[in-house]
Amino acid sequence: MVLNSTTGRRWFGALALLGALGMLLSGETVFRGRLSKLEFVAYWLVCIGFTGLAMVAAFLDLRALQRRIRQEQRELIERTLKEIETEARTKPPPLGQGPHGGTYSVQLQMDRNEHGSAGDRTGNR
């Protein structure tokens, strides 16, 4: 079984949480009333330490997951834009449409020789 960084981080967090849970259960059952004051404080500090380690592992995993999702989104956008570009270059535009999707239309051009009067209606000068 190959352990990558994500799997290792999650196993570490799970074991730290399992250690804290085990200490909680044994502290409330087996060691209740048997520990001196100093041992009691040390025992629960170690338990809190295990809990803190599990929380740190969870936050690190969350940050790595966010980074991976951001990278995958960036790659998806780039790949999609490249596909659109390739498709636009290889497909001829439909009849009657320009290269950018606009439609061709015959426009009346002003005949400058006649001071703004409409020229030939076919668009020719």
C-alpha cells in the first residue's frame, strides 16, 4: 500500500484522535481517583496534546484540499478555453455569420459625394 501525503496526514490525524479518545475513556474509568494531582494534570495535558495534534492535522488536510481544488479548477478552465479555441479554429462559421458569431447585414452607406444623401441601396458606392 502506497502512502501519499494526504493518506499519511489523515492516518496521523486519525491515530492522534484515537489516542485522545482512548485516554479520555481510560481517564474517566480506569484512572479515576487513582492519579495524584500532578499525574492527573500531566495525564490530561497529554490528552489535550493528542487532541491538538488531530486538529492541526485536520487543518493541514483542509488547506491541502483547498489548494488541490483550486489547481483542478484552474486546469479545468484552461482546458475548456483551449477546447473552445480549437473548436472555433477548426469549424467554419455557419452561412451568413461572421467569424465572431455576428450576422452579416447590408448596411446603407452614406454617399459622401452627395452631402449625406443615401447611396445605392445595395451597399455599393
